[in-house]
Amino acid sequence: MLQNSKITAFVELGKFLAQFSLEKSQPQEAVLLNDVYYTSFQDLLALSQSHNGWFTPEQVYFAVQSWAEALTEENLTKWLSRYEFSNVQPKTIGLILAGNIPLVGFHDFLSVLVSGHKVLVKTSSNDTHLIRFLAGYLQAVAPELKNRIEFTDGKLENFDAVIATGSNNTARYFAYYFKDKPSIIRKNRNSVAVLTGTESKEDLFLLGEDIFRYFGLGCRNVSKLFVPRGYSFDAFFEAIFPYQEVIQYEKYANNYDYNKAVFLMSNFKLWDNGFLTLKEDTSYSSPISSVFYEYYDDLERLKIRLAEDQELLQCVVSNGITANSIPFGQTQKPQLWDYADGVDTVDFLLGV
């Protein structure tokens, strides 16, 4: 299958996804195979929360729109133009996907196919329906892909390389189990924000997007704040107040009540606004409905620490304070060339 044909197939998928939004979904005449797939996908989106309680309409439509914006001819061409695909010998690449946020494993799925390989997918039980549907649409648009996409509910077998995503515990298992295969093993990472006290109200409001999108379940969600000693959280709490509706979701509210109770029973000092707790803690990984914070006295020393801990971090959010930091509000909008864990997936796939 020629590279241009692959790009075309995913561009058509992007056009298909662009029809669906939380505010108003509208079929477009120019989109391929709407007569077969449009209503079925609309129904699937409506059922997503019944498949996974965290997959509320707002979160699922956000993921769908994000992929619609990413899968354009311009983006795909820009991303893939840096690679040479002519010498690829097709292999079967096994994928073990996470399911913490909607379509979280789609980038790996996309990367395998555009690299010229076959993909063997083991989905998470928490997110098994959406990616299967999109695979079916791709196969209908580009029949050449029918023999290049396979899903399995059982043990992953008969593959040449693997990309597996899981917790730190499962990553150790993956590393042992796949020790004889080329592999990318992804484990827990967290994202942090570095504040100086000079941020605008808009900056802090956008930081709320980095915290609350997908209820904080993603590795790109900010789970910790670094603030200068003596920092006042008043402006932060005022700016994020519009996100208060997050507490209306039962699963989030249950986590908020439970984690707050655990903290208080342990006599931890908390900042609390009724839907988010802030706890001083040196860890990067905070529980759902809570964000950790840590004071710093020397910004340069903090930069050194973050550089030393880069393997633990997915994103660093700031107003350009650190190298390669991400602007406020942008953590959940990665480009196709923004690779998880800083590992170039396509480069890996070209070398298997």
C-alpha cells in the first residue's frame, strides 16, 4: 500500500470524525460512507459512558474532535515527511493498549499502519469499542487495510515487535515477557506545572483544562504544581472555579469524597474548594480530584531537578520557563509528532 494511499485513508477518517461534536453533529455530503457509518458511530458515542463510566459525552467528543483536527493532509504530510519508508519490510506489530482516556492508543495504531506494518491489537476492556469502529471505517475506505488490522481478545501471539502500555507494575511484566522482541514499554508518567505567581487569570484558567480534562486520568494531565515559597493559591482557585461542574459526575465525586477523607484522617493540611484538593507532597502522582504542590526557593535548581526526573514526566507546563515546556491549556492537544515518553514510535517501527 503506497504512502499516499495511507495518508488519504486517514485524512478521510479525519473528515468523518469532524462531523461529530458535543454541540451539534451534522453529516456532510462529501464524507465517504456516511450512509453506512454515520448513524452507527453516533449511537456508539451515545453508549460510550455505559461502556466506561469515565467516558462522558464531553470527554469522548473532545477526543474525537482532537483526532479530527490532527488527521489532516497537512499534519500527516508534515509528520511523515521526515521519514524514509521505501525499505520497510512489513512485520506484525503487537499493541497492548491502555484504556484510561478515549482512544488513548490510537497514535500507536496509526503509527504502525503508516509505517507499512500489520497491526495486532489487544485493547483494554475500558476502551475497546471506539478504536475497533474506526478500524472498520478505515478498512471500508481503504480495502488494502483489511489484511493489515487484526484484534485479539486473548493472548498476544505471532508478532515481530510490540508496543505495550501499562502501569509501572505491568511494565515490569511486559519487559520480562517481551524481552526477546523489539519493544517499546510505556509505564506511568505524570505532568507538572511550574508557576511563578506572575501568571494571568487566563493562564490559570487554562491550567484548569490541563488538570480536569478526562477527569485527570491521563499522563498528560497536570497532577502537581511547583510554586514559589509564599505563593497564594487564591488566584488559582478563583481562576479554576468555572470547572466546578466536574463534581457533578458521580465517579469523580466519589473519588473526591474518599481521597479528601483519607487526607483529613491522616491530619494532612489541605487547600480545598469543594471540587479539588491541594496537598503539599513531594510525589508527582496525585489521586483523582487532588493535585499535589511543592514549594521551590530557587528556580534554576528546580529546572535541574525536572531535567533529572524527565523519565518520570510526560509534560511540563509553564510560560516558557523550562526547555520544551507546554503552554497552559495545551497538554491534551499533542501534535502527531509529539511522541509519548519522548520515544519516536515511527523511528522504532522503521527499525524493527
